[in-house]
Amino acid sequence: MIAYLSYAFKYYVRSYRYIAPLVFFFVAVSMFYKDPTNQVMSSLSFGNFIIFVACVWLANGYIELEDETQQQITILHMGSVQEYFLAKLGFISIVAIAVAVYAYFYPFVLHVFTAGVAPVGLLVGFAASAETAMLGVSVGIFFNNRIIAKKSRGILLLFMVTVLSLAGRSIADQMPHSLRFVAFIFPPVSQTVFVVGNWWSAALYDRVAGLVWPIIYSFLCLVLYLKLSQRKLYY
């Protein structure tokens, strides 16, 4: 696994596919936190939108980086198809968590916040950042040429799912109560952002759902990706 991570890092760096999403990420974070504020939780929550978009973009660019020949060679070196795809997920997950860590600590290091926050608020903010990053990975990995053959269709679907993820809670609020369950189909980014931004006033159910459902959702997506990728490799 360590050998693969070293190989993946070097291969990824040479591809330059990370440049555009990272430029977007660094510019967006610096612009968002350019002015001091005393709204700690709401600022951290909105920063999760930036983390999500950046991680979707990074994951989508990375997951099908290798051509088929190079992929087969790497699998032979790894000794197992399952280990290969697990290692791929491991690498992009590390990248995503690094993005989340940067976005979370950036305003604290630069003293952007003019008010303090309780330790539980800090923990909630960091957990939400990491979870949102993994939701981005979970979305970005699916829309690749192996799972969706037509690239233009995959990009369009990726864009639609990303937008619906960002606006999920607002859309659900406009639906009849009996249909609001539809919002759970899409990555619960907006729900997590809402809960973090309103942590001190949110109901217990919303707090639990906002922090636990993203973990379950990401796990299910990653498991599904592993199954689909291994099946599509030979069919």
C-alpha cells in the first residue's frame, strides 16, 4: 500500500489534473475568509461548500488517471484487483482530507475569527469538513468512463448531482412533506452545512442526521464503487 501511495503521488503530480481544482480551492478559501468575522460556525459551515466542490473535482480527475494498459500493469504489481481499487480510494481520500484540514485551519491560523467558540463547536466543524470532503470523493469517483461510457454524459450528470447536493435542503423544503425523503438520495452536503451553521439551535435529530448520515452515505457509495469497478474491469 505504501509503495502504491508513493507511485500514485508521483503519477498524479505529473498529470497536472490537480491544478485547476486546487487553484479554485485556494482562491475560493482565501476570498471567502478575506474579512474578519465573529460568525465562526456559520463561516466554517459555508466553507464546506468549497471543500465539497474541490473534492468532487479532484476525485473525478484522479480516479481514471491511468490508461487501461498502465492500470493492468499496476494491478499485476499490486497482486489483487480489490487491493488496487482500495489503494486508489485510499490515495484520493488522503488528498481530500488534506484539503479539508487546510480549509478548516486556514481562518484560525490567519486569525480571521474575532470571536471564540466552544471546544465541541471546533470538533463539530472539523468533523463536518472531513465528512464533506469524503462526500466529494464519493460523488467524483462515480462519473468516470468505466462506469459511464460517454464522457460528456458523465460530466453533465456530475454537474447536476453536485448542484443538487449543494441545494438539497432548499429543494426538499419546497417539496410536499411526503416527498421530502427524495432529498436523501443526493449527498447530504446542504444538510451538514445547515446543521453546522445552526449547531447551537438545531434539534438533536438534525444534529445526529447532519453528522452521521454523511458517514453512512460515503461508506455506501465507496462500497458500491468498489463492486462496480471490479465488475466493469472485465466486462
